[in-house]
Amino acid sequence: MGVGVRMLFPVVIHKDADSCYSVTTPDMPGCFTAGDSLQEAVGNIQQAAECHYFEEPDLPSPSDLEQWLDDPGYQGGIWVLVDVDLARLQVKAKRVNITLPENLLSRIDRYVTAHHLTRSGLLAQAASRYLSEHP
């Protein structure tokens, strides 16, 4: 693999008392991730971006963090700059045909609709996470 194109993206992290840490990347609309710890949440950002953009030809550019600080949609969060390797987002997707139980597919569809994701993106993210945890 060649040298990546690394850029710092502003992300905002929120945590409610009874939930995990949730991460929003304003420069990547619809790209979200989460983690049980702050470190895990931040560590999941690269993988979330890779899954979110696996079919998207137009890669994002990072904005200036200061433009988001007063945005009411992001109030109450912790802002950090995260290094994202854009070269890893430029992976050609390949269409596959899979078979899933109907009830699982219904659960997936409800989840992706509620979280503004795609089936493919969710399944790619889940498979990537599983494979990284089970080498």
C-alpha cells in the first residue's frame, strides 16, 4: 500500500449518562460511529469513514474546526481533530449477493433507516470490526 493522504477532520463527541460515546463528523454527513470509551469512539472514526465512503467517489475535505463551534446542532460535545487516511477510503467496491434470514434483514433495514446509513455500509462496518477483533 502506498503513502496515504492523511488529513485532520474535526469531530464532535457526545455522551449521555446512559449511553456510549457517539461521534459525529460534520464534514462527512451521515457518517457516525460510537464506542464504550472515549478512546474506542475516536479509534472507530477511520473505520466508519471507510465504510461510509466505500461507494462514494467524492471524498470529503476537512473544514476549519472553528466554523462548527457555535453550531447549535453540535453544542455540549467535546471537539477533537482526528487524523483520517483518505487513501484508505478510495477502495473500489464490489457487488456481492448474500443471503440473510428475513428477520435479521428487517432489523438491519430498521437500523439503517433510523441512522441514515445504507445496508452495505452497515454490513461492511460490522464485518470490518469483527475481522479486526478476530484476526
